[in-house]
Amino acid sequence: MSSSVNLNSCIFDGPTGTRYGFLLYDELEQTYCDLAESPIVKDLELLAYAKESQQDVVRCILQYVRRYKKSMIINRTTYEWDKIKDIIS
């Protein structure tokens, strides 16, 4: 895993309508979720939403962040471990 973990809120427009969710990635893995009912605009709420995902890639990336007490970039803002630890621990 890399040292840079990114989480971005996303809007997915498709033939069945607009959906909301996130894109989570680092240098080795990436995944997305488009199951939110409305936009998630607050960064730490987005992290809490992502934590609830059942996707293996999400679990793996967040486990890496927990294990190494890494910071995360959420919607282009860097959050140090002390700011996110209570949400993902």
C-alpha cells in the first residue's frame, strides 16, 4: 500500500438517474460506492459512511490507515490520524 489514501465524494449520473457516493483509492487500489441516497458533503461524515461499506477494498485500505495511523486526504483536505482515528477505529 502507498502512503497517500484519498476519499472523494462523487455524483454518478447515469441512464437510471443520479446517484451519490464516494471514490476511495491509493496508489495500488481503488473502488467506489454509489449507494448513498443524497450527497454527503461533510468530509468526516463521508469517512464514516465509507467505513460502513462491505467492500473488501474499502476494508483493506482503511485497515492500512488504522494499522499505520496514516493521514487521509478527504475531498482535497488532509486529515491527520488524530482527527480521523475515532471514526475509523
